[in-house]
Amino acid sequence: MTGVQTCALPICFPVTISLKYCGLHDKEVTQQYEGRILSQYDRNGYMSVRFGINGKKYVELVSRLVLMAFDRMPADHEFACHNDSNPTNNRIENLRWDNQTGNMKDRTDRGLYKRGQDHHAAKVPVDLVDALQSGKITPAEAAKQTGFRYGHLWRIAKGQCWKQRFAKNATLETL
């Protein structure tokens, strides 16, 4: 896309915000409000802008603004999702509306959602997981020995938690 395309963007406010989508400079997105360009800033990895209308301050994600301007307004419970998982890439070709399930599926498919021993909060040792899933120890015995909650250990034994490990252990048992 070359040149500049503008679109009036109602954002449930009494005033209309005008977005400019530039085809130059790697399709950088800038917002213009009352004749000035708003600065984008990094907010937890996602580009955002701040603006005020009638004395009330707002913060919006750039990805949402781009989709509202050049695609459509979001339906209930829809999120602006990045096709390449790069939250700073706000080109319209890289954005889509999706629900929370679709957004989480993207993270899982791309290996960005850590599970089991790779998760930052994992506390149960892998050897205990293997023992529970192979039936060498019961969840009750493991809870008494380790102090971990029985319910969590039971879910590990049944394959409801640490699913990737459960599948690996089931494969090894069939060999």
C-alpha cells in the first residue's frame, strides 16, 4: 500500500479519532488526534497510545485501533490478535479479530505457552510426575511424602496436568 489512507474511527466516544495508516517506513502506524500525532509507547510488550476526550483520559492498544479503522468494530469478547505473535507488528495484514480460545491456541501452536517442567512456576519434579503417571506411586502417598496438594497430584496421575509428559510415558509403556 502506498500513499496515505485515512479512516474516521468511532471508538464509543462522542468524538471521532482519525487514524493515518502510512504505506511508508515499513507500514508504521501513527494516530492523529486534534491535529497532532500521538506517540506510541510499549505497554507490557504491546504498542499503545494515550489521549483525552472531554477531560477523560484513555489508553488504547494500537492493534485494536488499526483493526477498528481498517477491518471492523469488534464483536463481544473479541481480541486483536497478531498472526506472527509479534505484539509490536501492527500492520493490518498481520492483525485479525479472534476470541480468547483462538488467541491461546496460537500461543500453544507456536510453543509460546509453557507447560510442565518448562513453565516458570513448575514445582513438581519430573521424576515424581513419571512415577505418578506410571502408577509406581499413588497421589495420596506422593502428597504425604512431598507436601504437594493431593488434588494436583491426582490430576497429574490422570493425565489432566502435564499432558505432554503423560503422552510420552504412555508411548514408552507401549514399546
